[in-house]
Amino acid sequence: MARGAQSRYVCQSCGASVLRWEGQCRTCGEWNSLVETVVREEPRPRVLAGGATGGGAAPVALSHPTEAGDEPRRAVGIGELDRVLGGGLVAGSVVLLGGEPGIGKSTLLLQAAAGVAGGPGAPMVLYATGEESVSQVRLRAARLELTSGAVGDGIRVVAETGVGRIVDLARAERPGLLVVDSVQTVASEELDGPPGSVGQVREATQRLMELAKGEGVPVILVGHVTKDGTLAGPKTLEHLVDVVLSVEGDRTGGLRLLRATKNRFGSTEEVGVFEMGERGLTEVADPARAFLADHDEPAPGSVVAPVLEGSRPILVEVQALVAPTGAPSPRRTASGVDPNRLALLVAVLGRRAGIGLGSHDVYANLAGGLSVGEPGLDLPLALALASSLRDRPIVTGTVAIGEVGLLGELRAVGGLDRRLREAARLGFARALVPRPRGRELPAIAGLEVVVVGTLRDAVRAAVASQPGDGRERP
Ligand code: TYD
Ligand code: MG
């Protein structure tokens, strides 16, 4: 099947090519840098973003109006997905949807396919599955009640792993959307490497991009991510495609967050929040409150933080547990928060706020399986640790946000006004914040804003030093 003469192993470091795979490039000495690549006699035109082909185009002055910016879009009909896409699928765009196995990628795409097939103009959708059989996809569709009517007729499923065949099918059927689930299972007949190898994944993506740009068909590729959070296969895929989306969340819990990490046709500031239920993913009505855990009593080790996910404020509960240990190197376990940040906060708390955790195991996580990278999470996390160590809840109805510096000083975060408004709307009465940079404190009805300069002050203001103090506001 494979025609060896058409494939070469190309060094990703120096560009040298050889006929057979070798562990080390003979030209530049780099290890594991050879990737199987299709070599054509006539180089095919390079496909650029936005549909331009490299051949013979004349330069255009920036002042000259172009149609860019009002690309034809098709709304998928799922509000949260359309919002993250920037208003719908752009004709000829290639979207990569990443996420851990079992998180709900296939479910989301089947629902998106239904939105397109049942939407205005009702074009058909081609769903190429390499992971599951047609009957497995059908079972999922039956569960989602998508097997009847225009939607049932409009979604055509094909179990196919040959990228050439998928492209031919799409050229013949001209679907309104092509879904390839997943890019790691498709392979080109021209390469020897197994599906999922760097060369195969890249070649398959190139072929699908040519199809998308040439025919104006939007293509969504599923890509699995590995445990460490990178898209399995090559990172290079992210440079090729127009939009990179990821589904995150705790597989055992119901909430899912859809994020755009790259979007050539929209902002990466939008996030979508879904809940996985018995009938697939539904949009969450009030995302700001979705990640708050409910408990009636204030609990030690719990602090609510108004974080910004893109432009959307979301209140999230930071939870910490510290437990004494005799072990020479105590555990530091973080989930949903950066473990390096956790280690740093433990050190700063010890040296700058008199809260020593050197002989304690420390666990920290975010409720709802959310994962947040913003530095504003420092202060709530540090307060949660202090609250757990003292076994006292923080003052009821309080939120906290702010970055912590190595000296124990607190630094402002952006978008304070938006965050605090959302906290007030959800019934919080008090906010601990660093002094905003050069600007006035936002005045928000019903919210007492307490400015704290250092971590030590913040602990004093938030964590009651007497048992029971946390039950009432001071
Ligand atoms: P799936 O979309 O197959 O995940 P992925 O394609 O990312 O691997 O979804 C997998 C999980 O979702 C599976 O454990 C079952 C669950 N699920 C529901 O809870 N409700 C539903 O309606 C569907 C279709 C799936
Ligand atoms: Mg799947």
C-alpha cells in the first residue's frame, strides 16, 4: 500500500531528508527529529489561513478594503459553542477540538452536527469516525434523540480512517460540515507510519485543510490530549489549524468548560459552560455560579474567588486541606491549580505571614473540576491554606482575589470591577482585594470592598482567630 518512493523522513531541526527512519539526524545530530513526510514531484500550493494559496498573488495595500472580518459564518445553534467560535463556523475553516478521552468531544460534535443539519438551509453533515463504529455513533445519537426527522437524515456517518477517502467523500457530497473523529485515527495511504504518528497526523491535517480551503467546507477535527494536557501527536497541528478549542472538566462531575486557545476568526476571551446530563451537553444558565460548591455551613479551608475566564467572571471555590505529618518531605498536591504556585505560597505563608506548613501535608483543589491558571488565585489559595491550618472558616460571605509576591505583598488583578459586580450579584457581601493600580476602588452596592496590602493583613482580615468567629460578620 505504502509507496516508499513518495515518503521521506525529514529532520524537523535542519530539514535534511533520508529514506529510512533513524534515531539521530546524520546532518545536524539532533535526536528523534525525523518525521515521515509525503514528498511530491510538483509541490502542492501551500494553503494559508483565510484561504489564500501561495501562488502568484499580488500584494495588496492595507488601506485597500477586503472582505476579511465578515467571513460567511454558519451558526451551529448551540449558543455557548457559537460564542466560543466567535459567532459560528467560518466557511473553509479548520477547527481542532481537544480534550481528554471521555470528556464529551464526540457528544458535543454530534450535537453540533445536529444543529447544522437541522438549521437554516439544512445542509448535510458528514461525520467520519475512526474511533467508533457507525452503530456506536448511532447509539449515541439515539440517546441524544437525533436519529429521526431532518437531523436523522442530514447526518451521514462513515467509519473511515483513510484521509484520501474522507476527502473524496466530502468533495462528492459537499457537506455543510465535516467532522473527523479523531485526527489520531486517520492516516494517509502514502505514508508508512501508523495512525497517530507525527507525520500521519500532520499529513492528514494538511489534506483536510486543502479540502476546507478549496471547497469552503468547515472541518472540525477531534484531537485527544494526553495526561499532561498537550494535544497528543504534534504540537504543530495547533499552528496549522484556524481554531483550537478544548473541553475541560472533571469527568466524574457534570460541568464542562469549552475554551478557545486560538481563534483566527474571533476572540480567545470567550468560554462556554456546559453540563453533561443524560441527554448530552446542555448549556448552563448561570455560569458564574455553576462552579460554586453548595454547603450550608462555612467550612474551614474554603475560599471563594471571582476569577475571569476570558471575559466572563466565574466564582469558583478554592479548597485546601492541611494535615500534620511526620514525613521528611511533606506532600504538596494540587489539582486545578498550578503546583508550583502552591509550593511558592506555602513558602511565602511560612516566611511572611507566620503560617508554617513545613510539617504538614498540603492538598489544594478547585470545586467542579475547573482548572485556573491566573495569578489572582494566589490570595484565595493562601487564605484557604491559612483557614485550614487554623481550622477556622473565613468570614461568611467573603470573596478574595489577588496575586501574592515573594515578599508577601499583594498585587492587583485586571477586571476587578467586573469580578466584584458578579460576586455582589451572587450575594457576597465582602471582598478582599489588593489596592488597584492607579485607579479608584469600584463602588458596588451591597459589597464592602476591603483593601489589603500584605498577605499577613489579608489573613488577619479574613480568617477568624477565635473559634466561631467566622459565623458572623465583624
Ligand atoms: P464522549 O462524547 O464519548 O467523549 P469523548 O469523545 O471526548 O471521548 O462522552 C463520553 C462520556 O459522556 C461517557 O462516559 C458517557 C457520557 N455521556 C453522558 O453522560 N450523557 C450523554 O448523553 C452522552 C451521549 C454521554
Ligand atoms: Mg469520542
